[in-house]
Amino acid sequence: MVLAQLGGSISRAIQQMSNATVIDEKALNDCLNEITRALLQSDVQFKLVRDMQTNIKKIVNLDDLAAGHNKRKIIQQAIFNELCKMLDPGKPSFTPKKGKTNVVMFVGLQGSGKTTTCTKYAYYHQKKGWKPALVCADTFRAGAFDQLKQNATKAKIPFYGSYTESDPVKIAVEGVERFKEENCDLIIVDTSGRHKQEASLFEEMRQVSEATRPDLVIFVMDSSIGQAAFDQAQAFKQSVAVGAVIITKMDGHAKGGGALSAVAATKSPVIFIGTGEHMDEFEVFDVKPFVSRLLG
Ligand code: GDP
């Protein structure tokens, strides 16, 4: 189920409940079951959905709601709050400080949109007066350095990488050092991916992280990966200190659930979303407007 459909289904379920002559336990249960179904079809992890249902039932105790209270509004608000809670881990991510040295490491599977997102992130900050730089520590995928170089050149952002060096840790350290000397305030390290979760990838991420000591590790995830989102995000979180999430390809047939699951697995907020292949198709992610838009 694509994101817009998810919002539509939830709104419809609430509307149907509102149309009922009396909002009793059955009407509430029917509504919550509809919402549960919509969330599961959108690949939200089962446990998250079940917790949400339990929480809403706890908040909305129909017997306690005195007559005259607008039950529909209370239920609607509870659903809104629960969806916000699912997307908000409760603590903000590290925010880079302009003018200081910030090292930001990007991790994610191959094809997630990591390299594209590194440039988008750099470009976004450059437009706001930062001095970003890109380091290509992806020695696994042939052509990775060329891709980063091409993107960086287009955006006029300094870059560092090598065609011959095969040690990602060495490149990452050299690149970070070089740009520290050049007083760049946002040093972005792009790392390798693999097609699937593999021990060697996580070991490499651990080593690059240990050597470059990033201020922030951003996990990049393709919004269309479905139920695999939770495990994938958790696997990265277990090897490096993921502090923020960026969800890509939200312009496509995105399922909303991946974002919810990634937040739950990493206990980190979504900070941006990718909405296209171009450099400026990149948006700041805010929970409340996102959920409002979702619910229409
Ligand atoms: P990496 O292997 O993780 O570094 O992934 P890439 O950055 O090479 O991206 C893989 C593909 O996804 C490329 O064709 C990108 O143009 C595309 N891509 C990345 N982000 C987005 C996005 O937000 N929307 C769309 N439609 N495509 C994207």
C-alpha cells in the first residue's frame, strides 16, 4: 500500500466510525482494526501496530468519556499522537554546528541511494553557507568514486577518493584529515554497501567508524524495501552508532511503513527524505506535518 493510500485508509476508517450512530466499543474496534490492516499492508512491523492499538484503547476509554465529549475528536487525536510517537524516538539527532568540524558518516545497503543522498545532504548545507566536502570510502562497488566525483563536481563540492587504494579505512581517514586541514565544516564520508546484509559489511562499517570517529552516523534506507526495514536498520545500528535516518525514493511507490520501522529499530529520527533523483529533491522531515498530511 503506498503512502497516500495508507493516509486515505486511516482517514476513511475514522470517518466510518464518525458516521456510526453511537460510538461504542464495537465502532472503536472496527475503526482500529481497519487502521491495523492498513498499517500492516504498508509494511509497518506487527509489534508496532499491536502496541499502537493497545495504547489507543488505553487512552480512549469509552466508559470514562462523559456524554457531550466529542469522542470522534478524542479518538482522532489519539491516533494522530500514536502515529507521531511511532515516528519520534523522543530525542533529536546530533545537529552539526556550522563553522566547527563535523564528520558525518553515511551507511546503507547498495542501491539504497546512499551516494546520491550524500551529495544532496552536502548541497543542502552548501546552499545555507556551509563548507561541505565528500569522501568516497566505497572501494567495493566499481564506479562508486566516479559517481561521487561526478555529483560533487556538478555541485562544486570538494571531494576525495582513489581509483587504486582498496582499503576503505585508509581513504576515509586520509579524506577526513585533508578536509579538516582545509577547514571544511561538514565532512561527509560515503561508505560501501552490499546487496544484502553481510558480516563483512558491518565489520567494515565498524572499522571506518572507529577510525574516523564521526559526530553523526546516518542510515540511508530505500522506502520501498518493505517488511525487511526493521531488521536491516537494526543490523546497522548494532555495528555502528546510527544517530539519524534518511528515507529515499519517497517519490516512488513508497510504503509508509519502512520509515516507522526504521525509527523503531534505530531509536533515531528521520531527518530528511529523498523525493527524486535530482540534487534538490530532498526535504527536511518533520513528524507532525508529515502525519497531518498522511491523514489528510
Ligand atoms: P547507493 O548504491 O546506495 O550509493 O545508491 P545510489 O546513490 O547509486 O542510488 C541508486 C539509484 O537510486 C540511483 O539510480 C539514484 O538516482 C536513485 N535514487 C536515489 N535517491 C532517490 C530518490 O529519492 N528518488 C528516486 N526516484 N531515486 C533515487
